[in-house]
Amino acid sequence: MTANDATLHLSPVRRALLFALHWLHWGALAYGCLGWLVPNQTALWVHIGFIAFTLLQWLVNRDTCVLDSLRSWLMTGAWRARETNPEEGRWIATQLERITGLNVPTSAANVVIYAMIVILGLLSWLHLERLGA
């Protein structure tokens, strides 16, 4: 069963929430990747906080984004439901597989995710230092 098949039985409200979560996830990813470019000290501090929160929630939720877990909960009523939400804990890997057609192991995706979180936090910090904070 694919994630799309799993949503067919859901109410329109839940499907709308799932759709919103999907785009919130993309927005969070875009902000996480690009937020360090903003030339404003306050915005950079907010970005550093966002990156720190991203790392913390990823660690606490056992290598799974809370947005994926929330998506699973909306679809199944369970916080963990990898059988109906193949993106749970593999969102980045799933997106890379869709784009490249290559199979990306979860362990490899986790290394990339943790490295990117650290790099993006450092970029924000370095930009903040460059602005004289």
C-alpha cells in the first residue's frame, strides 16, 4: 500500500491536513537550507534556533521528523506507521529516490541529514559573525 492509497479512506479534512503538512515540510526544508543567507542578525538567530530545534526533534524522535510522525498519526492514528507512510524517517531519502531513481539507504540519508543540519547551523553562525554580532 502506498501513502497515496492510505489516504483514500480519510476525510477531506485529514487529506487537506496531510497536503498542508507535505508543503510545510518542503517549506521547512527550504528555510533550513536557505535561511542562513538572510543578511539580518535577528533572522540569523531565528535560523540558528530553528536548526537547533530541527536537530533536537530529529534526535528525540529517533531519526524521524515530527512532521513525518504527525503525518503517520493523521493517516493511521499511530505515531509510527512506516508500513503506510514510507516517508517516515526517510523523507529526504524518498525525495532523492523520486528525483534520481536511485535507492538511498536510510543510514546514508541519516548521515547526510545530520551533516546538513550541522553545516547549515555553522553557515548561519558564520554569517552572523560576518555581520558583527
